[in-house]
Amino acid sequence: MIQRRKTRQVTVGDERVGTVRIGGDAPVAVQTMTSGYTHAVDTCVAEIHKLTAAGADLVRVAVPERKDTEALKEIIPQVQVPIVADVHFHFQRALEAIEAGVHKIRLNPGNISDRNQVTEVINACKERKLPIRIGVNEGSIIERKDKQKRMKELGGVFSNQKHGHFLAIMITKLEEYLDIFYDNDFYDVVISAKSPDPTLVIDAYMEISKRFDHPLHLGVTHAGPRETAMIRSCVPLGHLLASGVGDTVRISYASDPKFEVEDALEMLYCLGLRERKGVDLIACPTCGRIQVDLYTLVQDVRSKLAEAIELPIKVAVMGCIVNGPGEAEGADVAIFAGDRRGIIYVQGERVANVPEEQILETLLAECKKFEAKVKSGEAKLGEKIVEIAPPDPIGELGSGFDKIASGQVDKLTDLTVGGE
């Protein structure tokens, strides 16, 4: 079990959309952000619905203009998830979003620093019991108005101790900003400190976690397309979460934000920080041993089971008899293949041996039957019934069958179960 860092707890949402607790003993929450214009109401609502269905606990929307905060009055009554207003350059947008019924505000200290303006936002949130996230990004913490101060800060950033100076600037900005909140007796605060540099992200959050007891929102900013951003994000965020640091996450992609939600949830499932929903699918990599079209089969299985199965059934799709028996024995439902056929097991008990073209249909049917048994109490997830005896490697399902049939091999050999 991961021992999570103790933090304060904040609550986001209301009775209608539901509430999400962040920090304390609450599960790690998953966030994402809409990719379209907030003032395009119908499109924005449709995207929020899609992200909610994908599993997002909170959805953030950008409100750069008055027409965006006006749109919130129409958007919020139509959605079933807490909405966070992303405020950057004008404190008035925050006040308008609060008035429109938003559930949380995100402020950027690098862009809204006037103490009186911040105090107005704090008081408005305090009145409605709304939390505020203080988001410090690497790209916005450097001074941009005072040229002399900017040059001094950049000189420190580009010294040999890059991370040390960045961390000093981040923590100083946070301390200065938090003083305004504390002076106004406001503590429902979430903190984030993002960078495109994964190692700086780790260092920043580890240092911040030592200094503040507010819940932390984890993220890597400007991470790039999903293909590379998945690694750039999951490496530092997984490290932090496994270290007990982090209370809510957003994985950021230059892609459909639905994937941000799916990948963040998978990361939390793998770490045991969220209870899995839906199938837990494992599959072997393709190699020279497989005797079916494994790549297509895995994609088809994933798609079909995502639509048909609700429970976290562990399903294994294995392409040969080397690792197939062991994985099938450990899964609730499994198939391992050979010679254009597939043997299907349910909790270690063989239930079918079918041609390749029937594997998908039969596997889906067995998963549905097993789920029905679990729901009725006839079976339990993760409970092995029998042990699997692996088939002979040159037998009917093995690669040596033709040799046996032609008389080139006069006796069977023992199977040696190996790794990849």
C-alpha cells in the first residue's frame, strides 16, 4: 500500500453535480480540460459530457473573455460534473465565473498578482465556499513586465543550478501568493507547479510537499502529442504518486482530452490508487512464436469488452503456449493461441477450443457469462479454480505438429516454459 502524504482536504461541487473531495483520505481525482471555445455552448456541453463518460472527476474550461463566463450560465445547468474556471489575465473573469455558478477557480500568480484583485476573488469564493487552485507554471513564473527583474531571474534560471533557481522562484512566488490567502483567512487552496521538464516536475512537487500542507494537483505542462506526452507525463507523475505525493492529476496532451482521462485512470489503477472500472486487459507482445493475428485480436477484444463488460475482470490474450498457460491461470478469463486456434479458460478451467475466426466471439461470450456469475454471487474475481497443464510444444497446438505428421519426429518432447 502506498502511504499518501497527509494534506488538508477541499470539496469541489454541489448537491446537483455531486461533490469531489481532494486531499486528506480522498482517492486521487482525475481532471481534464475542454479543447474548444467555452462560448460555443452546445459544443462545450457535448465535450464535457464525453469527458464525464470517460471518467473525469472534474472538468476545467477556459474563460479568457466575458462571453465565456456568460456561457457558463447556460453550460453549468446542463452538466453532471464539477466545473473549474481557468482564469489567467483578468480577475474580473473569476468574479463573473463565480457569479455564473462555477465550482472552483484556478488562478495563475504569474498573471494576476495585484493583491487587491486577488483579495476580491478570495472573498467571492469564501462567500460561496469555493476552493481555489494556485497554478504556478514554469512558463509564467518569470517576470515579464519589469525588464531588469526579468533579466535577473533569467540569469538565475540559466545558471548551472537550473532546477535550484527555478525551485527557489516557484516556492517564493507561492509563498508570496499564499500570504494573501492566509491574511484573508482562506485555506481551501490546491497547489500546482508544472513544467515541461519531467525531472523539474518531480523536484518541484517533492520540495513543495515538504513546505505546504495543501493538496497538490499534479501535471506536466506542454507535454506534447499523446505518443510522447504519455511517457513524459506518467514517468514523473507515477514517481510522485508512488512516493505518496499528489491528490489530483491531469495528464496533458495535444490531442483529444478523452485520452488524458483514460491514461490518468490507467496510471492510478496500476498504482492501486483507484479501484478499476471495466476490464483489466493484458496481452503478450507480438513475436516470432505467435500463430494468430494477435495485434488485430487484442484491439478487437479491447473494443468489444469496453462496451460489454462493467466489472474489473482480468482478461489475458496470449499468442502462444510459452507464456499463455501461466497468464491464463492468473486471469479470470483467458485465451492462448496456437496453429490458428485458441484455447479459452475461465479461472483456470478450459471451456473452449475454437478456430481463430471464432476466438473473439467465444471470448466475449465467456466474459459475459463469467460477469453474470460474479454479479449473482456464483463466482468471485481473481479466484483460481484449477491449474492449467500446458500443451506439448510440438503437439497439435505446437509448431512441430507437421514434423510429427510427416514422421520427422518419432516422439514428443517436454515443454520448457520460458520467458520473452
